[in-house]
Amino acid sequence: MPETQIRLPRVAKGKRPQFFDDPAVDQMMTFIIELSAEVSVLYDRVDTIERLLDSKGTISRTDIENYRAPDAVESERMARRDGYLKRVFRMHQNTTLPKAVKSKAKPAPKEKSKKRRK
């Protein structure tokens, strides 16, 4: 039975969530997260190339694309990813921010009641 390809919309609907007071900080965090994901994928791809070269001597692009990591290799990669993400997103606990820089997060606005006053 042939697989049907699912097509997803390329653009998310709705308003983009904002987590920080300054939208530029949200943009910067998005950039860092996306770049971190791309670097992690590159680590895996280089690991694949190195393993194939060790085992075969020469490889083709098809060899790289068709490679499926055994469970032991996948475990190593998961440990590497975990360490990588902990390094990239570590909290700088020894650093204190001046009061002017600390977040001034506002509580979420209360929902207005739909009841009418008499």
C-alpha cells in the first residue's frame, strides 16, 4: 500500500507567543534555539560520515542518507545531545543582574466577566 504524503501548512496561524518584555529577546532566543537544533543535526551527520568512513573507507551521499544508527550509537548521540544542550542553555548562577536588567514580567490580564451589572 503506497504511503500518502501529508502536507502541512508552512506558516503557523495565530499570534506569535511572547515570553519576555522585550520582543527582541524573544527573537534572539528563537534564533539561538533554531541554531542549536541545526548544529545538533550537523553533529549527527558528521558522526555518521566518520562512522561510515571508518567501516567502509569510501562513501557516497546515498550511504549517508540511508544510514540508520544502531541502538548503541543512538545512545551515544543522545548523551552527546544532552551534554550539548546543557552547555548551551546552562544558567549562569554566579551572575547577578542589576535591578534595571531583571525581568519586569507583568501578571496576565484578568478575564472580564460577561455578566452585566444592573
